[in-house]
Amino acid sequence: QNFPNPFNPSTNIKFSIPENGKMKPENSFVVLKVYNVLGREVATLVNEFLIPGTYAVTFDGAGLSSGLYYYKLTAGSFSETRKMVLMK
């Protein structure tokens, strides 16, 4: 989950890419996008191959309206969507 939540104007999103159990770590293609309540994409925070490990990305909502936003993290076959609230 992002922290802080609610946030103004920025928040940190932490996530981990686990190792797949093989001797040699494999990169995973990771996509982290933010959407508004209507489902429109407002930001792409990550769109690249990452090695296993823990990452933190900052989302700056300074140019956006107050309200509910969603971020979707996709890494390999894993996908998860979470809510966050921007309060100005």
C-alpha cells in the first residue's frame, strides 16, 4: 500500500519483486500505472524490466484534482490494484 494515504501532493508506493527460486535471478517486466476513478490512465510510474528486490516509487499528484485514484502493479503473471486518496 502507498504511504501516506490519504496524501497531498505526493505518496510513496513500495513493492517487491520476489526471486523465482532458480539459481539465476530473472528480470520481470513491471508496469505500475495510476488511474482516476473513471479508469483513465493519469500516470505511468514504472514500465521496465526489474531484477528481484524491493522498490519504492514516488507519485506526485500536484497537477490532479482531489479524489480517489487507483494504482495497478503488474509483474509477470502477478497483478494487483489498490486505492489511494488525494486530498488537497
